[in-house]
Amino acid sequence: MSLDAVSLSRLQFALTATFHYLFVPLTIGMGGVLVILEALHLKTRQPIYEAAVKFWVKLFAISFALGVATGIVMEFQFGTNWATYSRFVGDVFGSALAAEGIFAFFLESGFLAVLVFGWDKVSPRMHFFSTVMVAGGSIFSALWIVVANSWQQTPAGYHLVATPFGTRAEITSFWAVVFNPSAMIRLTHVLIGAFILGACFVMSISAWYLLKKKHEEFARRSFTVALWFAAVFSLAALVTGDLHAREVAKYQPAKLAAFEGHFHSSGAAGLALFGIPDPKADKLDASISIPGGLSLLLHSNAKAPVTGLDSFAPRDRPPLGVFYSFHLMVGLGVFFIVLTLFGLVMLWRKKLFTQRWLLWVFTFSILAAYAANDLGWISADVGRQPWVVQGLLRTSDAVSTTVPPGQILASIALFGVVYLLLFALWIFVMNDRIQRGPEAVEQPASAIAGSPAAGQLEPAAALSIGQES
């Protein structure tokens, strides 16, 4: 890799953003699972659900703290490494990031205190409300960040103004910026990916407990809720992924062509399942594709033309590495659909928690969920290259001109050391909490006496929670 300022600045932002994204989708996804678990506790008043929420909240809070700390670093880079970019987008991003900080962050962090420390200080209903507010705050926070990112992909609601320091984009319509063509579908897809990740996190730890025969009732309850959650959103990801691809084809055809390794504009574009892009020969080697499949998916017509990379000058084409990141992401999406639906079938047959091999698959599914989320962002943002703001500002023109490469390289090394220490600390604290497990739950007297009311699981018929032998 070249050691110029542009490449090093991109590398630094990629490293810090990837590390930050270890925590953001996890807290968003866990927030959704926490709402369901606490709703079940509020409905059934079963202590096992209260113990489950208390346990998962501890892991949520640890990850939330790391997410806040690592997010601050990313914003500082805009002013250090990306000064030209900051001047260009400052008017647009200023409003979105201010809204994220003023409304979303304070909503989430304010109610987090009640969520973590308010068990004995507020009523169960108020605590549930706090859980909903924390989960909603994380989603609201994601809204403004995704709006800002999506504006870079599909700019809208702006005009260009010449200033003594260069051209900058200024808002002409705030709502046009918020609802730019890719914002809402991108937000939906991002949130779904986060929900799948959060569910996989819960299933991973629960499956590990079941394999070790520890905290089994707690693990079954948590696992089943998370499994249904993951199955629903895995199917939803298929729908939003299709809609998102259509949006990309309309507004960023070069990115879509790179995703699919589609070099030549023509009718009946095939849907590549596998291949090795060869940019020198403008073809996809070792291609396995469905004839007319891409045309059918994008235009509901197997013979409709699809714009290829040959429609763009070489300097305007995205890196073809996104072909691999995109296809891996899609493959993992299919994997989650198959895994969660199979898991539901095994749950219905009351065999899920006795299949050790399947529990091991679920234990490691968290790695696949992280990979899918990161590959999605890699595809989206690398696929936008060579533009940092699509069609308006090239990445090569967006960096600071006064920061020498040596300083950027030194800061990358420094960040690397600090982030390794933070990662080690996160793993240590999380592992310590996981090893301790949830609080012990005392069986109510009615349950000991065999009362059906105490032993009833809600919603037992739908979820079959904890009924496997």
C-alpha cells in the first residue's frame, strides 16, 4: 500500500470505524432483545425473565461505554485528516450530527442509568419504559449517522456555494437531506443487520451455557427469544437487501456493476453467483451465473439492460474488491436464513437443545454476524470510491493538505496499541461477566407445588420455551 496521505488517512478511518462498529450494532441489536425479554417479564412476572434482563443489561452497558468512547475518535478525524471534506460537508453533517448528539445520545444515555441501576428504585412498568427508551435511543442515534452517510451516497437538498476556502455544500432543504433517496432503505437494512447481530450474541452465549450444562433454564429462555428475533429479521434482510440493490442500481450504477462483476452494458444481465473479476480483460473469470437473473431482480424483466462498468471511465470505477465483500455478505445473509429457520424447526420438534453440533454452530454464529455487518459497510463505502461524496467530491481531494504522512502513520500505530488494549479489556470484562452467569432464581412456591400457572411459559404455545428435554 502507498504511504501517501490519502491512503493512510483512509486506512486510519477504516481501522477506527471498524473497531467502533464492534459495539454499535451489538447495542442496537441487544436493545431489541432486551425489550422482548422485559416485556415477557412484565407479562408473566416470572423471575427467570428478570434475571435474564439483568444479565444481558450488564453486557449491554459494557459495550455501550466502549461504543461511546470509540465514536468520539472518529469525529476528531474529520478535522485532522479530512479538513477539506469537513469544510465541504460541514453544513450538511453539522445538523445531522448535532441532532444525534442532542436528542438520540442523551435519550439513550439518560435512560440507561435507570435501566442499569433502577431495578429497586422504579416500578416494573417504568423500568420497561426505560428499556424501550434506551433501545429507541440507539435506533434514533443510528438514524442520524445513516442519514449523514447516505447523503454522501445520494446527495439531495443542497446547493454548492463558492467560498474563499473552496466550494462547500449548503442545505436548501433539511428534510430532503434526511429523506435523501438512499437514507430510509439503508437505515432499515442497517438496523436489521444490527438486530441479527444482537440476537446472535444472545444465542451464542446461551448455546455455550447449554453445552456446558450451566444456567440451562435461563439459556433456553434467552435462546428461544433470540432465535425467533433472528429468524424474523434474517427474512426481513432478504427483502430490504433486494430493495436496497434496486436503489443502488438507480443512483449508483457503477457501484452495482462492481458488486456484480458486470462489465458490459447489455440486456439479459446474468446474476453472478461466483467469479473472479479481471479488470484488465474487463470480464469475470470462472463465472457461475444465472442467465438474466440480475435483470430480473433489478427490473422484473430478464431481458432488461443493466449498466455495466464499461459505461464509466476507469478513474470513476469502484475497486473490484467489493465484488467479494458483497457476495460474502449475501452468502452470510442466506446462511442466517437457513440456520434460524432450521433452528425453529428443531425447536418445534423439541430437539434443538439436544443437538450439540447445532449448538456449537450457534455459539460461533456471532462471528458470522459481525462479518456480515462489516462486509455490508465495506461494500457500501468502498463501493462509493473514488468519491467521498458521490459525484461531488473525490476522496483524493478531501484530505487535509497540512498533515504529513509520517504523522498519520504514527497516529495509526498509536491507535492500534490503544485499541488492542481496549479490545483486551472488553473481552476480559465480558468474559468475567459471562463466566459468572445470571443471578440465581428462586422458584416460586406455586411452582414448587406444581402449579400450572407458575410453570406456564408465555407465550408457550408459540415459542415452546424450555420444553425440550
